[in-house]
Amino acid sequence: MLREFEADKEAALEAIGITAEGFSKKLTPVDTGTLRNSISHAVHKDDVYIGTNQPYAVFVEYGTGIYASDGNGRKSPWGYYDRDGKYHVTRGQKPHHMLKKAATEHTEEYKRILNGKFK
């Protein structure tokens, strides 16, 4: 009985991870697709994690400059050259919260998945 429970729990957590990963990918802005394609999930004990190994994901998730979620972004404009050599001035990028929203805005769906595995 305990083995069945553990197997059902593992299956439910895996299903939740796959679902959360999908929600996150739908919310991820796309330029090259690298960030969206890097989003994955992992199950560890009783927890499900979603994330990415892309170092710039933190800037997409939390924003930059005057738009930074924590308010600690740079306050003055700055410039950069794009891939084509064109110069741009920016005050930052608005946050997208693709991971946070996937984790927090779909709890009812995750409860349904969990309950469905244990009926």
C-alpha cells in the first residue's frame, strides 16, 4: 500500500511539473527560443521545481532598469549595440514572471492533478 501511494505521489508530482513547465513556456517571451526551450522541471522528494539554466533568465523574470521588480534596477538610461550593429538606448525591460506565474497562478489545476491521482 505504501509503495502504491509513493508511486501515485511521484506520478502526480511529475504531472504537475510537466503542466507547470508548459504554463511557464507559454508565458516566456521569444527572441531565439533558447530561453523557452531551456525551461524544465524536476521532482525532488515532495517538491516540484521549474526553472532554467540560462543565466539571463533572471533579467527576463524580474525585469531590469527602472522596471526591475525589486526596485533596485538602474535608474539612468544606458545604450547597447544589437546584433546588426545598431545602437539603442533603454531604461530597462519590464518583468515577465514566467516562472513565478506558472508556480502561483495555477494552484487549482495542480490540486486537480493531485486529487485525480489519489481518487
